[in-house]
Amino acid sequence: LRLLAKAFLKADGDPYEPPKIFKKALVDRLPDLPERYLATAKAILDVSDRLALFRMLEGTAAALTVAGWLIARYEQLKRGRGFLDFNDLITRTVSLLSRPDAGPWVQFKLDQGIDHILLDEAQDTSPDQWEVVKKLTEEFFAGLGQREAVTRTVFAVGDEKQSIYSFQGAAPDSFAESRQLFAGRVRDAEAAFANLKLTWSFRSSDDVLAAVDRVFAEPGVRRGISHDPDPLSHKAIRNDAPGYVEVWPSVGAEMVEEPDDWTLPVNHASAPAVRVAEHVATTIQTWLKQGEVTEGKGRKLTAGDILVLVRKRDRFVHALSRSLKNRQI
């Protein structure tokens, strides 16, 4: 299959354009040759994709087997030493509060000492953590608590768009669902419920915020980050701060032909992370060489004025560091 792909496909994996590889005289004698070539190329691509899926399945099964053994061993070691990890504390608390024989008694004892619950970064709260909060506040708005003379409150602040702890079980959906649940409880108790939106930004400028709002103006796009049906509207406290947004074309992966000899180096310069890093480094170099002026400060830009924000420290960070060092920046 590799030999067929090498013969029928370009280095990037796409078929050749028939007019560029077949001479007119040949096509005149075999009119269906381009069509047959494209059909064969498609068959090769389909089989290659199918084999890639099987290899992925095989690798995933192997990884799950190893992970299953590691998790079982980890649980065994915890039990043997009497340890609890962070997740155990949450799940066991939920289990305790949900037990019909012990849960009500625990809630009764806790109910005497809890008047207010504050949740910060609520978008990163997991469903189990929300369940703990719901159990602890069951009597807050029922009029049956031990502190009836005290106004009891639940305060949660968060931003669904900033949820970054999904690997720990964080579920932004739970934030919206819990807000609706508590709103119903509070209103049923004829108490005041406030759903406040914090639209003022102390960090950014109007230009940047306007660009963000424009990206998520479409309801279909906005649903990917928020359950709020209303359009996003951000305002900058620093309304006179300069700002500029430039969108670059996306960079996709390119197929790199690896040599059969494993001792030969593989050219990774075409990797997306490397190409983007080179683009960023070249742009910064151009700014510095041309004496770009910093808006709002009236002086030339220096390397110390530039900050590159990344989602995580992956290969792009290393590629960018290398590209900047190669340019003496």
C-alpha cells in the first residue's frame, strides 16, 4: 500500500491533477484514464484511512489495557495504605450525604453551622462537587433549618468560557443547570435571586473585546461556550487603551515522507507548530527592525514589550523559543 500511495499520490497525500501527469496523446487514446486514475487514488486513500483507523483502535486498546491495570493497582495501593485522594474526598462525601441512614443526620449537624456558601470559579466545579453543594443547601430555602433567624445565601461566580479543568471532571453545563435549580428553590421560598452579568473588563481594550463579541455573535457558535442565549457584550474599563486584532490563516498538517532508514533525520520543519512559531518570530523580528512604535506610549517597541500567550506549554512553545533565539531575540 505504501508503494501504491507513493506512486499514485503526491507527498501531501492528495492525488495528482490528471492534466499535469497524462499527456494529451495518451488521454486521446485512453479517454477514461484520468477517471480511472482518480478512482484508483480514491481507493488507495480509503484503504489508507481504514488501516489508520484499525491502527488507532489497536493502539487505543493497548493504552486502555495499560491504564486499566495502573488504575486497579493505584486503587489497591490506596486501600492498602488507607489513603484517600482528592477525588475520593468528593465522591465519598456525595455518597455519605446521599445515604438514607446517615445523610440526614450529617446534614442536620452541618445545618447548624453553615449560613453562607461561596463558590469561586464555578465553571470548573464538577457535577459531584455541585451535588455536595446541593445537599448542604437543601434546607437553606425550605424554612426547616436550625438557623431560621439568619438569612442564608449561596453565592457563585464563574464564567463558562473560562472552564479549563475538564480533565478533573469540571462541567460548565452543571453551572448553568445549578443556576436554574437554585433560582427555582429561591423563588419558591419567595426570596430574592439575582443573576448578575459582569460585562466590564479590567484587562483588555475595546478593540479586543469587540473582536471576541463578533466571533461569538452567531448563536450556533455561542452555544459552544455558553448556555446564555443573549449575545455577548463586553466593555472595557480602560476605554482609551489601544488595541489591535489580526487574524492569521489557519495552518494545517503536511504529510512528511519519512526515510526508510531510521538513522536518517526526519524533517520536522513543516510541522504546524514549527511553521506558526517561525511566522510569529519573523513578525516580531520585523517589528523590532522597523522600529514599530508602541501605541499609547509613543516609543519604539522592545522585545520586553511583547508577550505571547499560549493555551499550554507544548511543542509550539519550544519551537518559538528556538526561532526567537535563532534571530537573537
